[in-house]
Amino acid sequence: MNKTIKLRVKKEIEEDKELKVLKLKGTLISRGYTEIIHIADENEDFHLNTFTTLQDQKKEVENYILDYISSHNVNDIITLVSTVK
């Protein structure tokens, strides 16, 4: 069974941080965690990025995202919202 993961991403960001957001999304796809990431408006300040991953990869994906956010200093623009069953 697949699990859905949500990321909250700030809309108005500097170019260098926008590249870091794109790199995160690209690596989620290139590592095989997902095939597509859906983007929707949450409100006027944030997008919600959602994707599904295999249940047995869920923790690995969440840990990768949290490590990426911390190591690339983007904790002010990307938040791991939740994992939905």
C-alpha cells in the first residue's frame, strides 16, 4: 500500500532557495521514491506538494526530507506536514 507525503513550500522565495527546492523534488524522483509530485495552493503564502511512496520506503523518505531540509538550510521554506494513510 502506498503512503502519501505532504510538504508545505513557501511561495515567495529567493532564487538560490528555489533551486534547493527543485533539487529536493528532483532527487525524490531520481531516487525512485515517487514518479510525480503534485502541487496545489494551500493559501496565498504556501503550496502543498504531495506525492505517494511505497509503505516500506515511508520512513526512509521522511528521514531523507528532514535531513535535506536541515543540511540545506531550507527549514524556513519547506516543512514536512504529515504522512496520510
